[in-house]
Amino acid sequence: MIDSARLGLPAFEPGHVWLVGAGPGDPGLLSALALHALDRADAVIYDALVDSRILRLARPGATLDYAGKRGGRPSPRQPDITALIIRQARAGHRVLRLKGGDPCVFGRGAEEALALVAAGIPFRIVPGITAGIGGLAYAGIPVTYRGTNSAVTFVTGHSSAGAVPDGVDWPAIARGSPVVVLYMALKHLPQIVERLIAGGRRRDEPAAIVSKASTPGQQVLVTTLEQLAGLAAAAETPAVVVVGEVVRLRAGLDWLGGLAGRRLDPAPLGGCGGC
Ligand code: SAH
């Protein structure tokens, strides 16, 4: 239970939907609003990537519905998920739509919110810590570093049709983004690596695969861009992939692995000129 009055949190009204990000896994990364929603919700509709430790925080008596979508497994269709949310809200329930990471980062949160707008159902969006930032932080990899990059790109490696997204301008990303963070990318990693190298990225550029970030099963594989594709099959899911010089910082910043405090020679970090 959190002291919602002291924090000045809004009431979770019956018939309202809260679209909430649960973060990458560690329950400690839940926001106060997310905990408040778990305390109050009558109905929780959750995704595949929501950690079971977080679901156990739901109010006893709340209904829990799985609405996960994961590649390769039978999953509910998006219109059915949206219909369930709307039905529960119209029944007067406080509906908590719980999603992994941030609901609006490759999570269809906005699509569901637009369906609520069309149905005239009041809602709130509660951001969560996205895997591409918080998950990397748990691996000791910052997404920006002053000496290295003043831009970062988050990109999905998987289109809604299941292919390498053609709408992504890979040559532009290769040229313009010193750090590239890839979601849902393991399946198509060989093609993605090829496109980044064809776009001018160094084959020996540091890269990492961070699997099950911020959970007890977290695994981090540090490698080079060239070797990345070969490691994809060995990596567990879910995983984020990061390409860029910031990966080198893990040598000093792996606080979870107990290395924090170790001195890192800044020399191996490639500079980015103006940043
Ligand atoms: N809304 C989510 C992303 C959903 S897309 C967010 O903001 O994090 C699903 C992808 O997210 C996965 O394929 C993986 O790339 C990434 N992901 C989610 N949770 C993760 C975790 N704990 N560790 C590593 N990657 C994760």
C-alpha cells in the first residue's frame, strides 16, 4: 500500500482505464502511480512481458486477464484485447491495462488509447521505464555519454508483418546515430547488422545483447557489431540490442555485477567530435 494522499495521486475512478507501464521487470522500477493503480484496480489486463512479481502486487480480488502478444505463439488479436478493455470499463470497473516497459514505446499503448477515445472512455497514461533505457542501465550501459554521443535512436527490428521494417531508413541511422538501441531485433539481427555495416558502421564497433534485463535471469553478452548476429541464437528473450561506443562503459559501470567503482580508462572510448 502506498500513501496516495500524501503523494497527491489522483483517484482511480470506476469506469476509467489506466494504461500503465510496468517497466522492464524489477518491481522496484514501478512508479508510484503504477503501484497506486495495482492497489485499486478491479480488473488487470496484462501483457506477456509484465513480470510475475509485479502481477502479485495486484489487489486481492482483482481479476487478472492475460492479453499478451508474443511472436510465434498464439496470441489474442488486438481488436479482441481492445474490446475486453472497453467491456470491463463499461461494466464500471477500474481497468488497469498493464504493459511492459513504457506503454507508448513499441507497445501499442497509443493504439489502445485511441480506441478508448473513440469509445468515449476516460483514461490516463502512466509512463514506465522502457527496456531500451532502464534495461541498459541495469547492464551498466548508459544510452548517452558526453564524450561519446549526443543522439540515440530507438528502433524496432520487427515490423507488424514480422519482417525487417522497411520503413526504417537504415543508412540514415547508420550515419547519424552513434548509439542504436534495437527492440525485438534478435530474429532479424543478421540483416540489421548487414544494413548498419553497409551504411558505414565499423565491424569492430562495440555492441551488446541484454536479455531479461532487471530480472533475476538478466544476461549480458558484450561483443562487436560483426559478431552480433552469430550470438543472437544464444541469447534469451526478451532482449534489447545496443550498438555504439557507450557499450565500453560497462567495463566500469556494471554495478549489478559488483564491478562498480573499478576505474575505467577513458582512452578506449571513441569520441564523437563535436559532442
Ligand atoms: N513497451 C516495451 C517494449 C515492448 S516491445 C518497453 O518500453 O520496454 C518488446 C521488446 O521490448 C522485446 O522484444 C525486447 O526487445 C524489449 N524488452 C522488454 N522487456 C525487456 C527486458 N526485461 N529485457 C530486455 N528487453 C526487453
